[in-house]
Amino acid sequence: MENKKQLRNWLDAFNLEHPLVIAGPCSAETEQQVLHIAHQLKDSDATVFRAGIWKPRTRPGNFEGVGALGLKWMQKAKEETGMMITTEVANPNHVELALKHDVDILWIGARTTVSPFIVQEIADALRGTDKPVLIKNPVNPDLSLWLGAVERFYTADVKNLGVIHRGFSTYEKTRYRNNPEWQLAVDLQNRFPDLPLILDPSHIAGRRDIIFDLSQTALDLNYDGLMIETHHDPDNAWSDAAQQITPDTLIKYTEDLRIRKEVGEDAEFKNNINTLRTKIDVIDHQLIEILGKRMQVVEGIGALKKKHNVAVLQNKRYNEILGKMILEGEEKNLSEEFILRMFKAIHQESINHQEEIINH
């Protein structure tokens, strides 16, 4: 990685010349596996070694982690390599065991973040600690839940906090295992600008071939670090095999990733970007004007439907619009995913306007 990015708060103490890199297997499987991967990573840009000890699984019968035994393996990896170690904790008992085994950083998983009761129990168990705690976004795209978890730890006087953006579940089929929903992470960062923001591209991707691109996007958005699942034999990993990369691949990625300057100092750059941003502002204003005009037409349609007692939702018409817009979007180099998301939002707003007309 090129250039130095100033990290915030407790990350400053690491004196890193690059964003924080957390790497290691999805799950600790055996002592030999943990030590082998840790030694492969010790000379990389990875500062922190990660491994799941307790693995919350959607259905019983899947591998749910080796439990507290794995903490001894991680502690040994720390002693032998000098790397810091981190693992997920999901209840106060996990917290107690992790602290006993000198785990440097704790993270709160996505399934835990959705439960304010559990978050509060963990926050109380860590009350007043200097131990860094990273909070993953909740499974569903609910900014309030994510903010609430952060606030509970702040209220418990947990001094060193950060967040992990690992994507959000959706019933729609996309190229991701979990949709990034970048704007939600940006919104959280706007609320807590001094909170380190780390991307987990492994869980967003669900497959290893797009991890690099996701990581670069995060760095382009000024994220403070990456958590990347790394395994010496990914295809035979006991959990989440498809989304893990090898230590050699991680080293190559960190060499190729680029850190962008937050502000360009060149006068010509400033003039050119201000001109382009002004053009964006004008176009954005035009977009709002056009959408407003569209909704006026929608309200006319709503009035006509009300007069003739016709249902608001017309799926055939909606699908025809989507098909045409996807084709037109392709001609403008707009992805099908973007067109679907945009017109879904427009369609929902149209339904809201028509229902307002029909019900009043």
C-alpha cells in the first residue's frame, strides 16, 4: 500500500504506515492450522491475527467453532509471531475468557448487534475498559441498531471503539453474499467521525474473486482498515471456504492496493474538481426537479384509479418499465443492480403518492 493514511484515536498508537489490516482464518480449526497461518502472516502488512473461536451458525449441525481451547492456540500464535490477536465475543462469558487469554481486540458479530439486550450485557462486562472493541453492522440494513450498539458501549465508558462494515442481508439476488450498502456506513461515519471504520470484504463478497475490488473501494472511501479472512488452504476450510484467500494472495493485494490522498493540493486539480462538482450539483438539482414532475404525473394516475376503482399496484406495468430501463441503463453504462435499486425506490414512492390520493 502506498502513502500514509492518518488513522484515528487508538489506532494512532500502532504507528502504522498503512491502514490497519486484520487477517486470519474464518475459524480456528486446529493448533497447527492457527500457528501455520499466523507465521505466514507475520511478515505481511497484517498487524492483527483474527480467528473465530465461537461460530454462530444459522442451523445446528454446522461447525460452531472449537470454543475456548482455540484461545490458547491464538495466545501461542501471539507469543511466537508478535502479532496482536482478535476474536468475536457474543456474551459476557466469552468476554471473560478472551480477556484471560490476553486477546488484544474484541469484535461484536452481526448477529449480536441486532440484540440490544446482548449488546448491553457485553458492554457492561467491558465497562470502563481500554480494550479496543469493534462492532460489526447488524445483519439487516438498520442504521439505528448499529448506532445503538455503538452508543451502548460509549455509555459503558468503553474508551476504544471502532466499527466493521460487513454488508447486509437481502432477499434480492445480487453479486454479493451481503450487500455493501455503502451509504449506511458513510451515514454512520458522519454521525461518529472519529470512529475508526474497517471493511470486512470477505463477508460482503462471499467469494474471493471480488475481495480486492471491495478493499480498494473501501480505501477510496477513506476507511481505516480491512479485515480479510485468510487461510493457508481456503478450499478445505471448515467454514466459509469460498470467501477466504491465501496469505500469499493477501500480501499481493496489500502491495497492489492504493491509498488516495484525502485532499488534492494542486491548484489545477482544485479548479478542475470544483468545476466538475458544480456540474454534479446542477445535475442533482435537475434530477430532483424531474422526480418531482414524475410524482405529479403519478398523482394524476392515482386520481384516475380512484375514480374508476382500480388497484394501485400494477405488476405487469412495473415489470415492463424495469425491462426497458435495464436495457437503456446498459447503453449508459449503468449496472442492472443500480437500475433495479433505483426504480424500486421510485416505484415505492409512486405507490405512496397514489395511496395518499386514493385514501383521501
